[in-house]
Amino acid sequence: MDNYSVEFTNDARRFINRLAQKHKTRILKKIYELPDGVDVVKMKGFKKRYRMRVGDYRVVYEIYKDRLVVLVVEIDKRGDIY
């Protein structure tokens, strides 16, 4: 990650903390590869919002290039996030 810091909303932090360790590790590994992650899609209707697939989970995040910040907005299971 090119000097980007990662920040989490309170909801995203709570969700990640409730996960089993194996899921938590996998998701956090992918988050810290941002903004250059794989399975990333820009979300329609938003200027800075993207989603990333990590197995059955989706991570919704925003990129702030001016501050070099990736803000993780929401994490949830695929069927529950949209």
C-alpha cells in the first residue's frame, strides 16, 4: 500500500471484531492491500466508494487520495450488505 493509512468506521470495526479469527485475518489482509486490491468494483452513484469481494464477505470503502487514506465504511456478508 503506497503510504495509505487505513481507517475504519465504528460499524466496520465492530463487525470485524465479531468475526472468527480465520475470517478476520483474511479480510484484514485484503484491506491492507488497498487501494490496489483485487476483485474491486467502483460503486455506481458514488464518487469515491468501492467494494471488494473477500469470499462471502464484501468490504465497502472510500479512497481519499489527497490525504492518502482508505476509509473502510462497511463490512458484511454478501446478501446483507446491499
